[in-house]
Amino acid sequence: MSNLILKKSWVLLIAFIFVNTNSEAQNNAYIASKDLVDFVNPLMGTDSSFDLSNGNTYPAIATPWGMNFWTPMTSKMGDGWTYKYRENKIRGIKQTHQPSPWVNDYAAFSFMAVTGDLKFQEDERESWFSHKAETVTPYHYSVYLADYDVVAEVTPTERAASFKFTFPESEKSYIILDAFNKGSMVKIIPEERKIIGYARNNNGGVPENFHNYFVAEFDKDFEINHTWKDGWQLVENTTKSEGEHVGAIVGFKTKKGEVVHVKVASSFISPDQARLNLFREIGPDSFEDTKEKAKQAWETELNKIQIADDNIDNLRTFYSSLYRVLLFPRKFYEFDADDNIMHYSPYNGKVLPGYMFTDNGFWDTFRAVFPFFNMMYPELNGKIMQGLANTYKESGWLPEWASPGHRDVMIGSNSAPIIADAYLKGAKDMDADILLEAVLKNATVAEGRPVNSVGRAGLTYYNKLGYVPYDVGINENAARTLEYAYADFTIAQMAQKMGQPKLAKKYFKQSMNYKHLFDPSTMWMRGKNEDGSFQSPFNPLKWGDAFTEGNSLHYTWSVFHDINGLIGLMGGKEQFAGKLDEVFEMPPKFDDSYYGFTIHEIREMQIVNMGNYAHGNQPIQHMIYLYNYASQPYKAQEKVRDVMAKLYFATPDGYCGDEDNGQTSAWYVFSALGFYPVTPGVDEYVIGSPLFKKATLHLENGNTFEITSKNNSESNVYIQSAELNGKPYNNTFLKFDTLQKGGNLEFNMGNVPNKTWGTAKESVPYSLSTSKNNPKK
């Protein structure tokens, strides 16, 4: 493992604090940390590949939600797997905006230091490195470039960064700025010790005038100025180059241990804005000043959830996961000279006032990331909602996968639950009227969608038949139907609170469309043809086809808003729980014929020995909590702790599938606290099994909510009893408003299931069919 969190100077442990000296008190000993950010391992999930994802992450050196991240490159320019833990050479440290290797990067450029004979081409300049000589924290990256005897370091701000290169004694030392391909320009200004330019690389989702303008300021005079032009053609003693792929090289003599600093910033708006960003965010600050500010930015956010426990590995996993939750969506706005909030629109190419956020796939993040923001960051989420309203105004549609503009990735209409949940939970300053208009357009307008992932593919069929048919050439039709039905429910919830009962009634009724796909002969969801017959042949283990990156065993549970209705279709709670059990108890068999090969999501399910439960992908991540609806909460308690113990570690192979913009991490963060947002758009969290002895949430409204767990341990995973603010509590859900008011939820844990706790009729979480809004009532 890298030495990033093991150095004694990084983590100050206050070990084994005892309330008194008896054995019970010893069981409640805890480890605390002065600097929570030093529990974070940004390398978690970086030991991944196309064939097998252990996270598909890269070490993001960034501030929370920063416009720019920085990361070391072990792979060639344009490779989505930019940093592979098992690779041994580094080509540079790049500014990155990549949300996923599958979506890839945009607006990237990099810095690299070399000594001796000039090597600037990426395959030649790469240097051997070791994780033993690599320091990785969210706020600072350092690596020893062994081939050049150089230590390269970077520390970030939101829109800028400070580099520090420590050179050996050398007659020929160089710093290389690679502006990457697909259109770039560099200009060296020796008298100002500057390099300016732009990078235009992208993988779609940008207007024609897209540029990332950069400015880099050095603290050492240049003795050599070179550029290269297309085809890696070195042009010596030049100061400007522009073309498909260009770069700049500055050189000088260095003494042993001499440090060269570079301050760099960028802007999507203009070169002047890039200079303003640099002045405003770094200015005269030293490298150490910037590093300390970046560290404190993380400390501020991580300390909003304080954990007390004696398992340091769990603390590392928790805070490493929380770090990932706080990265995306990224801020895609800047402040002009008068401190007005402005953004370059990745939708129409104009510079416009107001907020903009990007790099997010709502198919993933509606499930837990945005509910986390609503719980802990309502002000931030209000700004994100303003950004969504701006996206609608600028493109005519809501985003579903933005990077930086609309991308044709994934399915669904999941902007609706994100918007509705924010509105229902009181996100600040959101334009509810324009956003309701936008979600209704998704649900009613079939034409004019900029890409297939935006709006609702198959909408005409869905609104006519109540489902998207299997046999009309629209792939992943059953998954679309289930997701549209849930989106309809969230639209109804929003409309009802906005005082539009007729509209709400319509969409509550449409949200029952999930029933069209339930096949009573197999007790699974199944694709349905236009004539009303079910698809045939049908194999519930077939991935893809009617479903999205999963099979019927995974998608059958995507009735987030009406689990009680699904229970009824299956014949009752015992039968329902039996179907849940079946997913875990069967072998990990699969049918990958739709893809023609075994995709990584299938392999990740197969190898973890949890039957057909595929936690490495999002559609099934809420499933464990559904045992609560069947009055068997002890099974949820057991299985949620099993997943946390076996599938999450603060190590390079620490995830069991794609991390995906914080979603897989958010599952862990919520679950470790003891509850999970099964149904965004409803004011409840569903209770699982808390991981820690104590967790304290410092809420934005100034209140504090504590979750304490007596007798908690690796074996004591079952809730024996609970108290809310000192009174017995038997519900398997926790109300949003209860949490926001502050207080204490205390669990008493044991190693034997209490099969009576949380099993009363009134103890089960929300379902539409048992609510006052049941369309049948």
C-alpha cells in the first residue's frame, strides 16, 4: 500500500479513550483524529481495468466540487484509465475533468519535468516511479520521478493549482506543458515567466467554440524556449505553436535541491478570466499556503460527520468514501471581475450569468448522492438546482448525463427524482416552477431530444400503453418503463406540494405502470411486446436486452415508491422475502449473450460469492433494505453489514465495481450511519445496521443529530432495540424532518436477530399503495 495514510506525522490518533475502566466502557473505546482528511485514501478504487472494475477511479487531487481536478497519468493521452495502480511509469500530472473512464476526459493538459537529454514525447518522457515514493492525499500529490531525480508535487484550489518541482543539479532541466490533441495552442512569454494557451480536447458534449484557457506562471527565468507542432515535431527556440496537438518546453540550469514553482489556473470563459482565477485563488500564496488552504477545505467538509469508533480501517473506508461523494458534480462556473457568478454554457456556447454544474450521471446519483446533499448540503443542492434550470433554459432539456454538456449515456428520466427530492426537502433558492415545467416536458414531449439519453426514449409508447414495448426497437425497454414509472411518482409528489392536485393525481396513477411488466408466472419483471404478450423466450438471468447493465433479478426491485404494491403482486411478505433470499442464495449464473462477452459488471457479481446480488452496479443497491418492507428487518441488518465488511476497503482494490460519481461511496456512507434513502422523493430513510459506535451529523441548519450504537461490534450486527430522543423506537424508517431537527437515535446491538423489532404494520417504510395518495383510493 502507498504510504499516504500510514505516516505517523499525518494521522494523529487519540487512542482508546475510556468513559470508565470496566469492560463495557472498554468496548466503547474509540479512535479519533485531529485531521480527518488524513484518513482518506484517494487511491481507493484505482486498481481497475476494462475487464474488472475495483472502482474505476483515479486519485483526484482537488477541493470539494472543484472546477478542476489534477491527477498523475500512468497511461497515454486519451486513455480513460488515466491512472492504473499497477503501472510503473508516469507521463505527467494533468488537469482533468473526467467523471468516468467510460465517458472519458475533456479540457485536459499536463505538466512534466525531465532532466538531461530532452524527452518530450509522451512515450519517451515517462519516468519510473514507485508507490513507496508517492504521497497521495486529496489536497496534495507528490511523486519521485526516478529517471530524472525530480520530485513533482501539486496542490489544488477550485480553479487553479500550485506545482512544486525539486530538481537535481543539472545543466539541462525542463518543464513540459502538453496541451493535448484535438486542438491546442501554447505561447511562451519569457519576459513574464509565463505560458498561456488553450486545450480543446473533448469526447463530445461541447459547442464549436469550446476552449479551456490556461495560464502558468513560473518563479524562474527561462533559458530555453521550445514548442512542438503536430506530429511531435520539435520547433526549437520558438515561443508559440497552434494546431491539432502542440506543447511548450521551458528549460534552465538547476542546482541540487533547487525548487521551481509553477502557479496555474484555467477558465472556460476567456484568457483574462483564467488570469483572474489565478490572481483570486492563489495570488501571492506560497505552495505551502495553498496546500494548507486545500487541506482545510477538506477538513471543513469531512468534519460535518464525525465518527467515534475503535476500528481504524472502517474510519479510513468511511472518510475515503465520503471524499468521493464530495467531488461531483463539479462547479462549472466562475466569478468575474465584479464577483458576479458566470458560466460558459456547454449547451449553447455563450457566457451567461448564474450557476452551472456538470460531470454527473443521474442514473447513478439520484439514488444516494443527491439525497445526501439534501440531508447535509441543502444550500449547495439549491445551487445545483439553479444550474439545472439554466441547463433547461440554454438547451431546452434537462441533463441526464452531462460531461460537460449532454452526452448519450445510460437511460431513464432521473432528473425528475433529483429535482423533486430537492424541492420536497427544502433545497434553497431553486426555481420550482421552471423545473416542474422541465420535468413535465420530459414526460410529455417526444420530439426534439438532443441525444437519446435526454427526455424519454419510447415516450409515445409509454404514454399510450403504460410501458415501452420489447419488440419496437427500443433497447432496455423494461428498465426504461420501471424508471419512468418511478419518475412519474416523484413528479406527482412535487406537483402535490406545489398545489396542483389534478396533475399529481395523473402522475400518481402513471407511477403504477410498473405493474404492466410483472409476470405472475415467473414472479419477475419481464419485457412486454406491443400486443400485450410477454417477451419469449425469457431468461431472468439475461443481462441487458430488456434491462440496463443487469437482469430481471436486479431490476424487479426498481419499484422504489411502492414496494408494498410489489409485495402484493408476489403474493405477500413471505413470498416477497423468499424472492429476495433467492437472489442471494442462488449461484452467480448469468447469460451474457446480449453483449456477446462477459462485461465487467457481470464478472464483478460473479466473483464476490453473494449469489446474483450485484452490488457493483447501481440498480440493485437498495435491494437489501427491502427486507424491512417484508417485516424481516433483521435480514437487512445482517446483509448490509456483510456488504460493508466484504466489499469496501480503503485500498486500491477497495470497491466491487464502478464507483460512479460518488454513488457506490454514498451507499457506504449512508449504510455506515445506519440508514439509506430507498425512495428519493419521500421523507424517509430506511434503517439498516449502523457500523459505528457513534456518528455525529453537524447539519447545515445548526442542529446536531447523533446515532449511537451500544454493544456494536463485527458480530453484533442485529438491532435489539432502539430509542429516539430517549423514547422507544420501533420503526424501520427515520423521518427526514426528525433528523433535521436534531436529536439522538440510539441502537442496542446484539449477535442474535431480534425478529420482533420493527415488524409491526406501522413500522414499515412508505409505499404509495398504502398511502393517502394510492390511485385506487
